[in-house]
Amino acid sequence: MKTLLKKEFNTHGQNKLLYIVLLVVGMMQVFLARSLFGAEGGGALAKTIFQDNSIIYSLIATIFTPIIAGVLGYYFISSEFEQRTWEMYFLGIKNKSKILWTKYVVLLFYWIAYNICIWGIFLGLSAFYWQRQVDLFFVWLIPISTTLLGLFLFTAQLSMHFLIPNTQISISIVMVFIGIVGMVLESWLIYVLALSSGFYLNHIDQFNNLEYIRLIIQNIIFSIILISIVVKRFHL
């Protein structure tokens, strides 16, 4: 596993274009959130301007989750189909699941790093440019929420890249599904998206530690189950 992880980072981690794309998308995420300050409320949980702004940021981060997963999924998964390099990975390795789990672990690392870095940019702008009084609790709450409460949505998008070689279809299918369900079964969609940070934080009146931990565990369990199914069904 250690060798595979090192190979994955060496192969894809040196792609400068990947980091440029992630930075551009991240800045779009930050400034889209900024454009909604005052126009979009952060929900009853927000008691200060910074808290309100932070929840708006988490809403936008939730919407961007499939996009980030799509970018990472393309560079780390779909490109292997396009370049026909999956066979090279499987040479000498009988257990294909080890390779797929390695890719997933690496993608989780990028997902965590992305959320921390982009939130750091937003936090810096909030404190030093927009002159917000920073709340220490929300400083930690938002990146944890965008990462762990958005984990299942992130994993669902990656799963499409593993199962569908066509890049365009794999990138759009999750967002199209959410849109269709949102129009037809809006009440059901609320429960699905409650797993994601922005929607959860925006809909609660009071923060509950046990409920929050339950949702995190639920995201982790559902993500593991989903990626386990994908690993079993993966084929070239």
C-alpha cells in the first residue's frame, strides 16, 4: 500500500495544471460565497455576521463538492481510462481492490487539503479584508463540516468516475440526479442533502454535538459501503 501511495502521488501529484484548476475553482467558491453576503441568510444557527458568512460559505462549498470531486476524479481516475493506463497498474498486482482503495485514500487527502486551504483563504479575507470578528468555534466547525459532512457526496461523485469511463457523463450524473430529485421529491432531497455541511448547518436552530457526530459517522459509514461496492463492481 505504501508503495502504491507513493506512486500515485508521484504520478499525479506533480501535475501543476491540477493545482491551478483547483485554485481557480476554489477562488470561484470563495467569491461566489462573498457575493451572497446579505442576500442569502445563513440560517437560525448564525448569531453574528461572521457566523452567517461562514454558513453561506459552507452552502457554496456543498454545491462545489461534486465539482471538486469531478476535477480530482478526472485527473486521478478518468484519465486512466482515456490514456489506457489501468492495465499498467494491474501488472504484477493480482488484488485490484488495493489499487482502487489507494486511489480513494489519495483523493481523500486532496479533498481534505483542498477544504483546509480554501477555507484558510476565506478565513484570512474575513478577518483582514472584510473586517469580520472571527469566531473560534466556527473556525473549526466549517472545515470539519465541509470535509466530513460532504464526504458521501464527494465519494458518490468519485464512484461515477470509477464506474463510467466517459468523463462528461461521470462528472454530470450526480448533479443531474440531485437536480431531478430536487424538482420531483424536494422533501426527500432535504434528508439526503442534510448529510452535507451547508444544508445541515443552514437548517438547524441549535448545534447538537451528538447529532453532529452521528451525521459524521453516518457519512463515513455510507462512504465506505459505497466505495466497497464500487471496488467490487469495477472492471475495464
